[in-house]
Amino acid sequence: MSDSVLVTGATGNTGAHVVAGLRERSHRARAASRHPDSADADAVAFDWSDDATFAPALTGVRAVYVVAPAGAADRPFLETAAARGVRRVVLLSSSAVARGEPGLGEIHDLVTDLFAEPTVLRPSWFMQNFVGDHPLAETIRRAREIVTATGDGRLGFIDAADIAATAVEALTATEPVGGDLVLTGPESLSYPEAAAIVSEVLGRPVRHVDVSTAELARRLTAAGYSAEFSSMLAALDERIRTGEQDLVTTTVRDITGRTPTSLRHFLAGHASRLASSP
Ligand SMILES: NC(=O)c1ccc[n+]([C@@H]2O[C@H](COP(=O)([O-])OP(=O)(O)OC[C@H]3O[C@@H](n4cnc5c(N)ncnc54)[C@H](OP(=O)(O)O)[C@@H]3O)[C@@H](O)[C@H]2O)c1
């Protein structure tokens, strides 16, 4: 019987919470990773670029949580899943990428075309960017600076745990949730405002440095990130600068019933990781 949910990106920001959330509700979650945890009997080897991993990962699976790595060859796996009878897919996309746009927007199209019960989650920027291995977190730890090309533009930072809670609901609800869902935290903040909150939580000043998009890309490349990743991140900042991402939605609360976490609350819970490497 097909009763499992395959969670791709199971070691990542949202995927780890999706696995935990499914298991808390007694659903069977197969945690997919290129390096599956040998201590987890339901962990499974999966690599988007290795089609030999697809069929074993999809055995007994009725639904899939899709975290597609940038530039991955996503089509072969998704076509295999559809051919094996998977009906329900929840895709993690981004508020900055509309259906049909290059990259995640093309996967959005594909998932909508291939599966009977698609739900596309389009979250704003993750609060985890302030504390993990994201360039933003690295600059806070190293230089006590937040460097962006966003100016005073605002965005609705969201905790990955709130995205995951929404995904768990969409993966397990009796009636499909469906749709193209923009997810945000409870408030819209600029990076200067976020820097003030970080300073307060850390008890030390962290300043916001506003640079041009080209300068941000240059700094990211100089810090060792690839030219492609650097220009992609910097270009996203422009979407914020124009005000396009100044959004607050009630979708997390509407779907899960939970109040989404505020940036201040999230950072207070991760204060040690703000100051030193994870
Ligand atoms: N960060 C943000 O602010 C933000 C905002 C909106 C949307 N998003 C989107 O969210 C998604 C996740 O981003 P994230 O930074 O939070 O990453 P993440 O989910 O924390 O990490 C990426 C995951 O992908 C898996 N992975 C990478 N390459 C793989 C491969 N070839 N085959 C199988 N699995 C692979 C990794 O697992 P293993 O290493 O264990 O294999 C890891 O679990 C991205 O599509 C991003 O565009 C991010």
C-alpha cells in the first residue's frame, strides 16, 4: 500500500521540519538525502541527478515534498513520480518567483501539469538566513554587518518551521489544499529594521550597509561564492528594493491555525547561532 510521504531536502531548513511534523502526526515520512541517516530506518538515498535512486525512493510513496536544488535536472524525477502514481506534490518555491519564470517557476509549471493534487508554497525570505551558513549570517558573525542592495524595501521574513507546518498540512489534508500560496511571517520589515532587532538580541550593534546590486554581487563573489549564485542573490535584492516583496499574508495561520513566528522571537531563540558558527 502507498502510504508514505517522500520528503526531498530532508536535511535542509524546511525538509527537516516536514519530516518531524509528519512523524509527530503518525504519518510515514521517508527522509531523502544524498547522505541518508543510517540511524533512521525511513531514510532513503536520493539524488536529483542520479535516476537510479528514483524508483527505490518512490516505493510505497503517495505524496512528495519537493525541494529542488538550484539548476537541478528536476524533470526526470518528477516524471518518474507521476508515472508511478504519485498524485499529491507540495513544491517549495519562492515569493520572488512567479509561475513560469526561469528556475523554480518552471518547476511550478511542471508540477502543476504532472500531478492531480499540486500545492505550490511561495515563501518570503527565511529567518534561517540570519543564523545558518547563508552569506547574510556569515557577515553578521564576521563583520557585525548586514549588507544588502534592498535599501529600505520591506519583506515578510518567515521561519522555515512555519513553511514546514503549512507543507505538512498540504501533504496530509484529506481534501487537497492546492493553489499558489504566498507565505510570510507576521510582519513586513526592512533590513535596517531587522538589523536593529539583531542588535537588540545580540546586545551588540549590527549595522545595515546598503550597496548597489552590482556591488553586492562583487562582494559575494569576493567572499568565495560562485559568480552565478552571487548575481542571483543580488538580483533578488532588487525585487525587495522596489517594494514588490512588501507583503504580509495570513496563509500560514489560515492553513495551519498557528501564529507565524516573529523575527524577534525567532532570533531570540537562536541567539547563540547569531554570534558564532552553527
Ligand atoms: N533561503 C531563503 O530565504 C529562501 C526563500 C524562498 C525560497 N527559498 C527556496 O528554498 C529552497 C531551499 O533552500 P534552502 O537554502 O533552505 O536549502 P535547504 O533546503 O536547507 O538545503 C538544500 C537541501 O537540498 C538537498 N540537496 C541538494 N542537492 C541535492 C541533490 N543533488 N539531490 C538531492 N538532494 C539535494 C540537500 O540534501 P543533502 O545534502 O542531504 O542531499 C538539502 O537537504 C530553494 O529552492 C530556495 O530557492 C529559499
